[in-house]
Amino acid sequence: MIVRIFSEGQYRLDDAAHAPIEQLDEALRKAVEGSDQVLFKGALAELVDYVRDHGTALADDELTASDIMIPPPDTSLEEAKTEFTGEGLIPEP
Amino acid sequence: MPGMSGRMSTIVKAKVSKMLDRAEDPAETLDYSYNQQLELLQNFKKGIADIVTSKKRLQLQEQQMQQQVVKLDTQARQALAQNREDLARVALERKQSVQGELQGLDQQITDLEGQQQKLIDSEAAMRAKLEAFRTKKEVIKAQYSAAEAQVRISEAATGVGEQMADVGLAMQRAIDKTQNMQARADAVGELEAAGTFDDLTQLGPGKDDIDRQLEQVATSGAVDDELAKMKVELGSGGGAPQALEAGSEEEAPAEDEPAAQPAGGEAA
């Protein structure tokens, strides 16, 4: 499967990575809901690191749609809370 | 996926498919993407220019603040040498506040540099994807049946669409951050204009009472020093306390002494 880390690029991961990514993502969602700054930073970093460590970066000339898209690694809790909840931060392509 | 990534994926996919739906066939999708790309690149150049401007402005402000720190430190020392601990305290308090602002500015400038680099990287990735799309489209057309080609080109176009969403997001965030920093820099500028800390170190109108007192102390200190030096030269052998006492009575000769001018100027 293909995962895109926004502001960074796409990675190809084994399909088996889906479950752990989903878990990490769930932890991230909870951190945002709980407004926990420390938890949020940690969860986002863990998710991003997992993809980087387990995936292979796609070449620039590979054109594939992603199955999962992860917010930019430097996303702030405020951005996550306000911008990613609606359509805010993703502009019209 | 119910989490953040899932939500993000859903939003981006919805936007990309909306974009692709506007095109009736894959070739048209390419043209559409290309025009979008040209527009994006224009916005990009503007975004990067804005960031560079903001960065320069913040750097200038940083320099001014660094000078203030040095001046306030000097003034504090001078006040303390004159046993004016109250004034020294005020100067040091102001120095602390300027230093606090400085640290914030430093972080902001670093952030801006990061944003600038991200925009440049995003632009390069976008160019690469679009170039790949243009060549791949022809290859796919030559290799596959019309129906299959349509599917594959749509898939590739989705990849380009995602990249655009990525680039658009990077730009949006950079603009937001720049605007925030601009607002903050403006607020600091207003503080300075209001005399909160800048005026303390400047001669001319706008000086407050503490400024004048600090200046007086620095000036009279310089005068006293000069007098003490002169007395030693004249062989009167006067100690420091005696020189300080004499200082208030013999201001006029001290002002004629050329060496007193640089000392007074430094204090200002």
C-alpha cells in the first residue's frame, strides 16, 4: 500500500503495515481530541517514523494514488484541531 | 480509517476526484493539471517572496534588539557603579524583556527558513511529478487498450492531484505562518514605538524619566571619572570619594575636556 506523508512524499509499505498504522493513527486522533500537546507530538512522530522506517520512498516520477495520507510532521495541535477537522487546511487542488 | 490520517485521506481524495471529474478524458486531465500547475507556480513564487521579505524584516528587528541588550547592559553597569541600584534594576529588567523577545524572534526566523525550504522542495517535487505525467501518458496510450489506458492515466492523474494538494497545503501553511509572524513583528514594533523598551537607549524626544536618570548617572559618572583622572594627573592625589564630591562642584571644567565627549556619547 502507498502512504503519503504530507510535505514529505509517498512511501510504499507492505499491506501488513495497515493494522499498526491504524493503531498509531487512532492514538493520534485521541491525542487531538484530548488536546494533549505532549501526547499529540509523540503520536504524530511515532506514526511518521513508522512509515519512514517501514516504507520505501517512491521515486519522483512514480505516479500513484495514496491509500493513507498523514498530515505534515510539523503539524501543531492547534492546526490539527481546527484545520484538519473540516476541509480547512487542504486547499482546492 | 477514523483517525487523522483517514480524515485527511478522505478530504484529499474528495478534492482530487472533484478536480478529475471536471476533465472529460485523461488527455484533458493532463491539460487541466498543467494549467493548474502554472497557476500554482505563480502563487508559489509570490509565497516564497513574501517569506523572504518577512524574514529580512525579522532579522533587522533582531539586530536592533541585540544592540539594545548591549546598551541596557552598559547602562546597568554604569548605574550600579554610581550606587544607583534602582536604576540598574530597571535597566536589567528591560534587558531581560528584550532578551525574551529576542529568543522568540530567533525561533521564528528559523521557522521561516524551514518554511521557505519546504516550499522550494514542494515545487521541485511538483515539477517532477508533472513532467513524469506528461511522458507517462504517451507511454500508457501506446501500451494499453483505450479502456485500460483510461484507467491507468486516471490513476496517474490522481497521483498528480495528490501532489498538488500537498503543494497547496505547504503553501497555505507557509502563508498562514508568515502572516502570524508579521502580526507579531508589528506588535513588537508598536511596543518599541510606545517606548516600552527601545526609547530607553535613545537620545532625543520620547525619553522617559528613567531614561533621563540613567543618562544623568552615566554622564555624571563619566564626569567624575574624568575629574578623578585629572586630579591624579595634577598630582593632587585625591581618592575616589574625594573625586566624587568634587565632581558636582567642578562640572564645567570636565565638559571642556575632550575625552569626556566619547564617554558621554557611549552612555547615550
